[in-house]
Amino acid sequence: MSLKETKKLGTNRYELEITIDAQKFGEAIRKAFDQQKDKINIPGFRKGKAPYAMVMKMYGEEAFFEEALNILYPEAVDEAINESGLKVINDKMDFDMVSISKEEGVDFKVAVTTYPEIEIGEYKGLKAEKVKAVVEDSEIDAQIKGMAERNARMVSVEDRAAAMGDTVVIDFEGFKDGVAFDGGKAEGHTLELGSGSFIPGFEEQIVGKNIGDEFEINVTFPEEYGAEELAGKEAVFKIKLHEIKLRELPAIDDELAKDVSEFDTLEELKADLKAKALEQKTKFAEEEAENDLVQQIVDSIKGEIPEAMFESRLNQSVEEFGYRLQMQGLDLQTYLKYSNTSLEDFKKTFRPQAESQVKFRLALEKIVELEKIEATEEDLNARFEEMAKQYNMEVDAVKKAIPAEELAKDVAVGKAIDFVKENAVITEVEKKTEKKAPAKKSTAKKTTSTAKKTTTAKKTTAKKAEEKTEE
């Protein structure tokens, strides 16, 4: 098997002419026969027992050409691509047969799409702003208040009428035109007034009533109400109020701190919350600054990028989304059905993100090339261990499932991101300067996180790793 000719068809598109010699093709024909002989039935012989020569005489070698070529094709194409030195995108290849015979072998052509030759602008000395992380006391007070609310207890109220915010226990029965309707009756029902749990006007008419009161309220069902026989209709509910309850918040003091945390004092709890909030805001500010650097690099790319690369990233994004749904016990088709969205329209929502991710990946690979960045053995082992821990697998199982060569590319890309940051000028500011044309923050953010997590579909690879382990 050899590469006969390489011909450029256009930008990022090449045609490879590949030959397979007669001896190699003949061996493949025999292998194809061996794989199919059990299905061959010739009179005078038991099924699958007819000799090779007899089968060839009756059917001819041509009957096995297609299967023989299928056997040789993957290796022949791989060898030709390696020989050509082209960096080919794993995309559908256009096939064209030139000639095929047992005596002469095979001659065929494949058209392949190659990685683009791109140029990037300056990636050293890029400028970005990082907002200074500040945590106000009011933010911590709000968190503490939330903790108190989550630890509130319900206490009975007997010395006043029901008010908005109270929780009441009631019996009720609904009537339309004087006739009780299905589903309109309950006893001992608990209802928070002001929650909007019932149809408009229902909860408001309980306000001002006292324990033991029996009364009627008048309501009109919404036009879009689920039960057609009640939609837009007037109704009367007979109510009996049994109990009024009020949420009583605990005192915000050291006792609360002990109840909701491992700390003995309120001040210790506040200090811990403030430290964590500061850490989170600092991380967010750093990510935002990094996103700005990302967008500058993406915007500087020059070169014609094949549509196949964007399509591949789009499909990968959809696959990753579907995998996340599976983790939640859902599936993509059900999600699309309930969101009333077609798969094609759903894919379009990923388009800006996919384009930015592809461009950023290409830019980082260019930086890897220009700066001669490499992944060390130590880098690879650390990443393997990180992934094993993340997916609760043995390190050896991860190594078997994920090629070290591919992981090395991702590690090098991650180091390229660090290189850009280390060589950037990041200024800390109180407030970010407004730009005339804001960067697509959401897209950039997703791009950065994708690159950080290794852009060879880390989740997909992990899924394959799990499957490999099960085998």
C-alpha cells in the first residue's frame, strides 16, 4: 500500500491517490472469503465447506472485492495520510474508485479536509482588567439571614386574624352554579398566604379571618385554567379556618452559629463566610480577566477554517449536553420534545460557542507550536490522576481508555493558556472599563472552561473510559 499522488483541490482540501498491490489485495480477498464462507451454500458440499477454488469458479473473485477493500481501506488511508504529512480532520472522506482487479490490485482516491493554516496576532503583553474582589458586610448579613430563615420554626397564632405570610390550615370545598365540582375539596389543607399556590383572589380573602371562622369566598378561574369546564368560570368556596401559624426566626446569635455550622460564635461564622465569598469573587474576577484575553486571541485569528471543524464541535456540544441530561435521568429527545425545539434549532444555539471554541483551540495550538510548549511525563501523570479521581476510576483504567498522545496535546494547550496569562498585563481596577463593543462574555467564558478541562471532549472520553472498564 502506498501514496501515489497528493493533489490540492482547494483551501484545506486535498486528494490522495492510493494504491494497493495485487499480492496484498489477493490476501485480503482470501481473508474476505474466510469471513464469509460459512454463509456460502454450494450443491454437493455442506454449507460453509466448499473449497476456495470452487467458490471462486462459481462466483468469481469480484464477489469478494468490496469486502476485501473494506478490510484494507482503513490501514491504507492511514498510511497514505502519514506519508503525505497532512494534518487531516477526522471527517467524512469522499471516495472515488480508479481501478480494481486481482491482477493489478487497487487504485483509488480519497478527498480529505485538513487543519487550516492560521495566523494569530500578538499574544504576549495582552492587556486586561481584573475587578478587585470586595465583600460587603451586607452580603454576609444576607447569608446569615437566609440561614436563620431556613431554620425557622412554625408557631401557632391564636390572638389575631390571619395575615399575608401566615400559614393556615383549612377545609375547603368549591361550587360552580351551586354544584360541587371534582377536585375542589380538601380537609386539613396547609396553605401559605401570599404564596400564589391557589387561583388569584383565593388567598387574599382568607386574610382577616380568625380561627374557627366558617365563610365563603368568590373567585373566577383563569381563562387558561387546565380544567376546561372551570376555565373562566365563577366559583364559590366554602372555607373553615382551623389554624394559623407563623414562621418564627431564631435569634441571630452564637446559638444560631452553633446550629448551622461547626463554629461556636457568630463572628467566626461571619469570618468564614466572608473568606469564602472573597475567594469566590476573586476566582470569578480572574476568570473574567482571562475571558478578555481569550476574546482578544480569538479576534486576532486569520485563516479559513473548515466548516467540518465547527460542525464537529457542534455535535460534540450536543453530545455532552445529552450526557449531562442522562446523568439527571433524562434524555435529549424528551428534552427537545418538552422544549418544543427541533434538533437543528437546538444545535444552532451552540453555534457561537462552537466557533469561539474552535478558533481558540486553533490559536492555542499555534502558540504551542511557536513557543515549543510540551507536556512532561509529570504533567501527564498528574492529569491522569486528576481524571481518575474525578470519575472515580483506577488510574490504569483511565490510561487504557485515553491515548497519552491526545492527552499530551490537551495538557500543552492548557500550558499555552497559562503562558498567555503569565505574559499578559492584568490591571486590578475598582470597576471594569466599559467597552464600545463588549466581548461575547458568555461565549468566551465557555471557551476558556472548555480549553481548561481539555478540549478533546473530556466528558465524552470519560464516558468511553467507563465503558472500557465495564468491558
